[in-house]
Amino acid sequence: SFDNAQVGALMAEVLEPAIDELGLDTANIVELNGGPTDDNARLFQEGYDATVQERVDAGDWALVADEPVPDWDNAQAGVIMEQILTDANNEVDAVFAANDGLAGAAITAMQAAGLDTQNIPTSGQDATVPGIQLILSGDQTMTVYKPITEEVAASAEAAIALRNCEDVTTVATD
């Protein structure tokens, strides 16, 4: 697997200056996290939450919502984001979405609420086609591309080593 905490940290590395560029006294931040039963979701959040909490503690940002999305379900993410917008009176300035699907759902909900998503920094990851399209349209700020071919090659080498009763730690070490 990838270093998923680092993936989350990359989201924060890109969104933090974009949020600062908004010039707000206190930016209202949403964390739209992955499935609560998926350890990967915890790791992504751990990565971006370090920056979010630091900025909240400094008084620069307010965390208006920190919500998991069961099973990473995009339809549920849309409903959750609609509720967040209602609770926050549409005062959302940035969204840390744990993947491109959740980002797309959040963007759709914000647009339906009449918000200009081109001025609301929104993260994602997986570099999906819809995510890239949202970046090209200016509605999603970033995505994290993970070179899956490297992971697949290492997994195949490890599987062959296991089949041959070899020590897999010599096959892939990082």
C-alpha cells in the first residue's frame, strides 16, 4: 500500500496556501472523510488533520464539520455535505475530501446550494477521470496520483516469492 498518511499530508500541503489566499480572518473548514471502518480513511485523515488541527488551534481556521462517509459512498457523501451546508448556513470555505468521489459529491452539493466552488479549495486523491475533469473546470483544487503500476509490480513479485517459499522482505522494501 501507499503511505496514506503522506497522501493526506499532500492534500494539506496544497490546500493550506489556497485557503490562506482566500484572505479570511477565520476560514470554515470541512473534513469529509472516508469510511469509518477503513483504516486507509483514518490514515488519509491523519495526514491532513495534522495541518487542520494546527490551524484550528492557532485560530486561523474553524472546523465546521468532521464527517465520515460510510463505505466511501458518493451518494451518501452528497447527503452528508448537504446537511453540513445546512448546519453551517452555507458558510464553508474549504473541503478536505478524502478522495475524488467524495470531492465530486461535495462540489455537487455546494453548487446546488449556490456556492461558487471555484473559490472553495477542495482536495481529492486517486486522480480519477472525474476528479481531473473537476480540476480542469476549476471546481476541485487538487488530487493525489498514486502510481499503481509500481504497487502492482511489487505485489506480483511478492506473490511469486511467496509461491516459491522465499522471504518477501527482500522483494519490496518500501
